[in-house]
Amino acid sequence: MDYAPLIEKRRARMEELERMIADPALFEDRTRAGELMREHRRTQELMQDWAALCDARRQLADNEELSAAEDEEMAELARAEIEELQPRIAALEEKVQYSLLPRDETEDRDALVEIRAGTGGDEAALFAADLLGMYQRFSESRGWRFEILDASPNDIGGFREVTARISGEEVFRYLKYESGVHRVQRVPATETQGRIHTSTATVAVLPEAEEVDVQIRPEDLRIETCRSGGAGGQHVNRTESAVQIFHLPSGIMVRCENERSQLKNKETGMRILRARLFEMKQREAQQSYSAQRRALIGSGGREEKIRTYNFPQNRLTDHRINFTAYNLDIVVATGALQDLIAHMQHEEMQERMSELG
């Protein structure tokens, strides 16, 4: 495919962005400035990848010519260079292709990750804690900030429910594939006869919403305060710091009690409520996606079984793309999700290119 015409359009956009960024007045609107700075960074990376791709293609052409030379030693060196250049060119082409595709408006956003224990009792709650730790370690490996907004722990170190906020560069782009039902097969610590149990946890990854994304009218809310029910010392037991927010039109209820301050719990609850309402809006928009792409990135995913974690076989299987790896222990212990996510991105990119012809 000839990318040159598209590249020239991006080059012109790059010059336009540089003129806009040079205007000090731009930074009076920090939101707009942030959006343009991110677009400038992405476009700059695209130009660097395109330059590297063109250079690699030139080197390939030169070495293909040398590989036919009469000097066998020179020809052998050229063939070795060709073997190195071909996979590099393929990787650069894929990066350029992805960068040229129209972007989802949510890809640059921070994300809320909600994890709920499913079937399996205490073992499901422990698995929810394992998933939370896996995402935390993956976030740390990418330099993202990870903070728990609200949690309902049980007595043995698991979570009935937990919500975390992850902020950084392109968080939702990488984590959007995680929404769905995660199934674990292993021998629980409480199992005395060595039997393998199957449990589940549900993950929902929501792009963080801004106030302009969803309109929440005060009259549509019922806000109640109550005493916090979890651990936290005498303060939470004596004061009504927990907050419950009911969004009457949608029926969504959010409860927050992690913070000592009622005001902070209300702010956190409103952040979660906005994200859930924005998710509903996005799910409606996703109906226009092809069936294959919906299968990849889900539909909010709370009911879709997407992945199996089989500990006896050390096997991780993603059912959407038939991806299987036998390094489950490393993935869970270190958050090494990069390979799986790269496969998911590749499949989505191919589908989007097919849709766009």
C-alpha cells in the first residue's frame, strides 16, 4: 500500500500543530492544549517511524541488489542484512498503519478498572485480588499511576469488589481489551483434597469521562450518606463518611467509603458515575462496529467470557483470538501483559483496515 499521500497530509497537520503550540494563548485552555500536545507527539512519532521505514526499505533494495553480486562474500553479507531488515520493515509498516487509522476518541484517556468476584466464593475474591495486582504491576511497568478508589475486601485478603483508577499515556488504548469474564482454574489454598476449582471474576474497564461527555442534572441524583462499613479505625465507624449516589434515570448506584472525608467520597463517586454513564453511551455507539471488532473489544464486556487462567497447566488462553501462552505464572506475578495486548491490537488493526478498505 502507498502511504505517501496520507503521510503528506499528516506532515501538513504537523506544521499546523507546531504553529498552534507556539501560540502562548493556547495554554489558557489546558484541556485543549493537552489534546493538541498529545496529537503533536503522536504525529511526531509517526514521522519518525515513516522515516525509519523509508530508510529500511532503501537498505533492503540495496542489499537485494548486492545479494546477486558475483562476489560471494559480499552476497552472503547482503543476504544476512536482508534477513534482519525484513522483520524490521514488517514491524515498522504495522506501526505506521496503526498510526494512520482514525483514532477512537477514548484511546488517550485514563481508565477506571472495576473488578468483581463472580462464582466461586472466597476463591473468586482471591482471584479478583490477583487480577488487581496483575494490573497494578502492568501499570507500573508502563510508568502509569495506579490508585484504588473504592474496595470491598473480604476476611482472607480477597475483594468482593474493587475499583482502581489508572492514569498515564494511552491507558485506555491498552486496557480496553480487559473487559469481560475472567475464569480461573486452580487448586484453592483451602482445598484439602487437591481438587481443581473453577471460579470467575468480572472486569470492566471504563474510559474516564469528563463533565462535557455526559450531562448529569442535580435533579437526577439522590445522594445519601451513611456510616462506612469496612476497616478504617474509629473515624469511619463514628462518622457518616460513606456516600451513596443514585442516578435516577439510569438506575445506576455508586457507593464510596474508602476516603475519610465525605466530600472526597462524593467526588470519587461522581467520577465513577460519569465513567459508567459514558460507558453506556459508548456501548450504544459500538453497535456500529463489525461483529468481529465487537468480539475483540467487547461491549462493556461484563457478561462475556474472554480469558481462562489455568494454573495446573500454567496456561493463559484468550478465547477471542485463540491466543495461548504457557507463562501464566509470569503474567500474573509480574503483570507481563504486553505480548497478549500486542496480539489483540494487531487483530483489531487488521479488522479496522478491512472496514476502511
